[in-house]
Amino acid sequence: MININQRKILNFKNNKRGLYSLYIFLLLLFFTLPAEFIANDKPLLVKYNNGYYFPVFKNYAETVFGGDFETSADYRDSFVMELIESDGWIIWPLIPFNHQTVNYNLQVPAPSPPSLENLLGTDDQARDVLARLIYGFRISILFGILLTFFSSIIGVTFGAIQGYLGGLTDLLGQRFIEIWSGMPVLYLLIIVGSIITPNFWILLILLLIFSWMNLVGVVRAEFLRARNFDYVKAAKCLGMSDYKIIVKHLLPNAMVATITYLPFILAASVTTLTSLDFLGFGLPPGSASLGELLNQGKNNLQAPWLGITGFTAISILLSLLVFIGEAIRDAFDPRKIN
């Protein structure tokens, strides 16, 4: 006999498009999380004079390798490379550029087209597009996951309190949400951006202030429906506290509808960050992001590889999240569980 959880997993696996999308998404996430070990202008390992050095983890002065200056070694400098290779060897990452490395050895003006050295070309500042794509993909996914996680916690809590208590609490909560959702978020971001330079965490907090309302309506409706069920009334008669009723009985039922929304909220969070970066109100200038890559494509129409790369990356990412969301929706569909 197959239990409910096994049936949910089976329903998810039966949606092949969502299952393969999950595999591809996890593969991309696994590939981009250790971005410093995949795309970096510092070697992974250097052997010199019978000693082993790890520039990815620690900065070494040029004098360590027989140079003349006490400053950090520039491993892409031909002079430093010759010093090291005269009495050792270097192991480079797959892509010998990070998201801010400028390639000074281009044969054509930047932005340069794809080549063996820069597989996806360079942008208008001679930075490797593939390296910026890897770092931008990682920061977009991490930003979206964090924003989805914290906004879901706040939204579920707010919706649960509204739906369970009802009455005046529900009425005041709905009026507050109506007023708060009408706030001009973009204008507020422009004002804040003119006062301080928004970084990753400031931008996350600013968007969290307005994005927590996505799940309130769903959770509130589930609690309004379930609070009058017989098992809830029986729990009250037995003296169970409101907190335990919410956590142990009502919340698990409400989470079914909530979980099906999470991939779509994650896709919306990634789109929000991309849009802000495209408009110039997102991460600080120079940061690697998908929105900044799209903006590069808009400003350099003579370099179509920039726009194509950015559009393809964001399209694939959002498509994967939507397909995963559809599979999760099928997994929790009560018509397919019973």
C-alpha cells in the first residue's frame, strides 16, 4: 500500500518535464555555487621552489615567487608566470577570469566576440561574459532563495493570524495589506539608492518589506476555511492552546497550497532582481548579475552575443522554475493523491 507521501513523490516523478528541470536546476546550482573555483583569475594551486601555495584562499606577495614588489601577485602577468614556471607549475580554474577581470590581451576592441580564450566574448569593459554569467546566476539564485524563504515565513505567519482570529484582526490586516501593497516600491528604491548605495543585504531587506504579501491571501483563505472544521473545535474543547492548534493542525493543511506557490515566487524574486539591475537600481555598479548583462546587450547592439547570452540565461532559469512548480502542483493535487 502506497502512503500519501510516496504518492506525492510518484506524482512528481511522473511529470518528466518537471523532474528533468529539477535535475538541470540542481546541476546548474551545483556548478555555480563554487564559482571561485571555476572562474577565477587566481590559480587553484601553485607549486614553486618545492612549496605549495593556494592563491584562491590566500593572497601572496610577488616577492614570494621571486618578484620585486611586496604587492599581491598578479598571476596573469607574464613576468610572474615565467617566475613560477621556472621552478614549478600552475593549476588554473576552468575559466581563468573572474567577474571583474579585465582582459588586456584582446586582439579587437571591447566588446569582443566569442573566441577560444573568451568562450562567450567580453563586455564593453573587456570582462569575460561567461565568468560574469556564472557569478550572476549564483547571486540571482541565492537572492531569490533568501527573499522567497523570509517572505514566505512572514507571509504565512501574517496570513495564519488573520485567518485564525478573523473578525476585527482580519479586517484591519486586510486594510493594511491593501494600503501597503499600493506603495510605489520603485520610487522608494530610487530614493534609498540616492541616499545610500544598496548592496546585496540592503536590497534584500528593502524588497522583503514589500514582497511578504504574496502568500498572505492563500494562507488566510485556508485558515478561514479550516478553522470551523470539527477537529479544530474538538481540539479547542480539549483545552489545546491556539498556538498548538495553528502549528499542529491548521498549518500543515495550509502548507499544501503554500508549497505549490514557492517555485513561482522564487521565479518572481529572480525577475525582480533582474529588472532592478537592468534599470540600474539594483546591485552596486560592477556587480555580476543577469540584469546587468541584459543592460550590456541593450547598450551594445553591435555585440549581439551579450543580449543573446543574457536573454537565454534568464529564459532557461525561469522556465526551469516554472516547470518545477508545475510538477510540485501535480504532486500535491488531491485528485491525483487519492
